[in-house]
Amino acid sequence: MFKSLKKKIKDQRGLTLIELLAVIVILGIIAAIAIPAIGGLIDNTKKDAHIANAQQMINSAKLAITSDPALQPKTDGGKSYISLAYLEAQGYIDEVKDPDGSNYEKGDPDLVDDADATKSLIGTAPADTTSYVEVTKSGKGYTYVVNLYGSERKIQKAALSGLVRTAVVKR
């Protein structure tokens, strides 16, 4: 009995064509499911990186407002705008990289108006095609809204609580 079983096992030389085709079809189905899932994962990771950059900008603006009273809006409801370039130039934040591969539109790093040595961007909104933090005085505190403009995506005027994946949109 063992001799005949051993002979049958020895006679099998490989996979039949049907078995080989079945394996190829199964691998194709797995690839068809996995590739779009991986693409979505990469896209979500880039959105999360934009959100993290926007959160860093708001935290850096809070530090700038605290350390430089000239940046603070003076009246209730008053606004000041702090560009990403200013935050980087003054050392409040390290250079921020756009996860889509290019650079963010950073705005003007020089906030000083030479004519009267006051902060020139206080009360003057920069273009929506630059990256900045809008600081609004509300009572004894401040509210912060970020505008982050990248090479392929943007976050347009979102508060810290509104920084979610759906806030990151195509330009």
C-alpha cells in the first residue's frame, strides 16, 4: 500500500495549467483590491501632513503673539496676519515642507514698514494665495485661523478645531 502511494506522489511533477491560472487570477484580484487602498492611504497621509503643518503654524503664531506684543491686535475684533515666511524668518517655526513635493506660498517675511516702523500687516489681509495665520482679538483672548497654500492643495481659513482631512482641498 505504501509503495503505490509513494509512486503516486512521485509521479506528480508540478501544477496543472488550470491550477496555475487560478493562482494568477487570485493574485490579480488581490492586486486590484490593494493598489487603490494603498493610493488612498498615501493621499490621506499627505492630507494629515498638511493638517500637522497648519497646526504648527497656529502654535507658532501663538508663540509669536505672546513674545511680541506689537503683533497683537489692539481692539476687540481687530485682526493681525502673520505670514509663514515671517514665522520661519523669526525662528518661531522650522522650515515647513509641502508634502506634495513643492513649497508652500509663504508670503512676505518682512512685516516692518520702514516709514513708521509699525507692523504693516496688522489689519491688512494678505492674498488667499499665501500661507498665514489670522489672529483676531476676542475679549481677553485671541482666535487663530490658518490659511495654508501649497503646490497642489490648500487649507483655506480653518480654525484649529476645523483642521480635519476634509479641510484639505485641491487648489
